[in-house]
Amino acid sequence: MKYKLTVLAALLAAIGVAVIPKNGLPHLANLPSLPNWLSKSANAQDSAQSTSLDVNERIEEQGSQQSPTQNGQYLMHKAAEKLGKESVLQAAVRHRIHMFGHKLVGTGYYRQFQQDGISRHRLEFKTQVAGEVTSLTQVCDGRHLWVRESSGDTSKLSRIDLRRVFRAISDSEARSEVSQIRAPLSLIALGGIPRLMGALQRSFIFVRVEEDNLGGVPVWVLYGHWTEAYREQIKSTFPTLDGKVRDHLPDSAKVVLARGGGFDLFPFEIHFQKRGAYSTDHLEDRPIVSLQLYQVTRNVHMEASQFEYQRGDQVVLERTDALIGQLLPAAEEPAEEE
């Protein structure tokens, strides 16, 4: 039982589910979160005063003057930008986990809907684990993030007030505390796949880009490793005797983007990789957590009501304060306005 819950927790962190210590399922409480996902530096050479806008402007300027194979960072930046502008998007999702000596495969779907300046998304996963179905439903209606986690007979429903979270982040930035923000992968849950792509762009340096084909479809294949700043943060947060990154944390990332076509730069595959995974006899990077998105379409009817979570009579666990406490330095949050 313990191993399957640990593997599930790794999956939840990788895809950006709110992992809040002491406020979720027992197996989530012990999973460390990755720090500083809101860093305003694109790499270790950026000064602490650089803003995200400045970084993106530099990427835009430099990338537009180079061939795509010379600037993977530019491709990631444009991919995140294009995804963020998609008003209606749906994709089937498959995840694969190869960790702690076990292999898991699960399926689900992702939906993204933007209307009147409000972004909504829905992500559902089901995974067969030791004869039991483990499921995750994550719904963002633009005001609240709802997360339902089920494993066997255990089920938890939690809610996060997005307005309070974003206001707390904004206030922290105003106090020039952004460099101290301890935002884990859980923050990605607030913005769907576009935020995941943005986080990858900020946290990894994509040093190699190759042209390839995926099922006959032209693609870019990008290979990246942690920025030096992030790697040092991870090592200091989760120290080990040999100085290496812990087994449940990746060493590198591999992203497969569409090359041209109607969904240009759409991320078909995202792999979090580990050096020597599966066997110490092989020292190449291999995927430990992978996301595959396929059957992508805009030709689907969506409306806001499809992103309203129907809670029924299920008990709701409020995680807003816990998430703010995990994302930001300790500070007094402004009183909620009615």
C-alpha cells in the first residue's frame, strides 16, 4: 500500500496538483515540494531584480534572431504563450510513471476554456494501482480550484480560493519578496498546462533542440536541465550525503512540441527524467514521470457551467490558507473583502 501512495504523490506533484502538507490524503503529507517556481530569473545569470516581462522580452529578442535549433528557451516561451491564448482546447492525456521499482500507466483528459477574461480548466486522471483505481479530478472555475483525490475507499475533496491566492502573491511582489516565494509545482494547478509550460521554461535551460517525427507528425524535441540556481535550491532544500538530487526529483526534462501545423508548438509529450533511472548500469537520462497529450482538438463545445464542480454533500477541506503559507514567506494576509 505504501509504495503505491508514494508513486501517486509523485504523479500529483509532477502534474501540478495542490500538495499541501497536513491537509490532504496521508500519503501527500510527506512529499516535498519543489521551491521557487515563480522565480523571475530565466537562468542563474539573471539578477534578482529582473522581472518576468524583462526575461521574456530578452528571450523574444534573442530567439527571433536565431534558428529554432539554437534557442530551445525561445520555443518554450512561444509554446507557453500560444497555449495561454487558446480559448477552447481539449486533449486526451496519458501518464506513465517508472519510479521506486514500479511502473504505472493512467489515462484521462484535459480541457481548457477562456471566456470574458476568465480562464478555466479541468483535468481528470485514472490509474490502476495494485488492483485498485486511483483517480484525480481537478477543476478550476476561475474563482476556485477544486481537487478530488480518491484511492480505494478513501476520498478527499478540497477547495482553494484563487482570488485570495493571487492577491497574496501580488502583495508579496509589491513588498519585493518575490525572490523568496516558495511556490511548488502545486501552483501550476492554478493555471493548467500553459502554466506548466511557463514553469518549465523558467526552471530548465533547454540546451539542445532536434527535428524529428512523432507518428508521422513533424516535431521539435527539446532537452533541458535545471538552471544552476534551481539545482542549488533543490540540493539545499533536500540535502543528500552524496550531493545528488533525490531519487523522486528529476535531473532533466524532455519536451516534444509540434513543428508547424494547426497546433504549432503544442506539447505532445513532457518527460521528467532521471540520470541512471531503472538501473545504475545505464547512466543516460530516462523518464520517471511522463505526460502525453493526444487527440487534441478545438472542435468541441464548451461553456462555463462545465467547469462548475458539483460537490453534492461531500465534506470540503479548505486549503487556501495552507497553500498561501506554502507558496509565500510568512506574512499577514489582508482581510477578505465581502
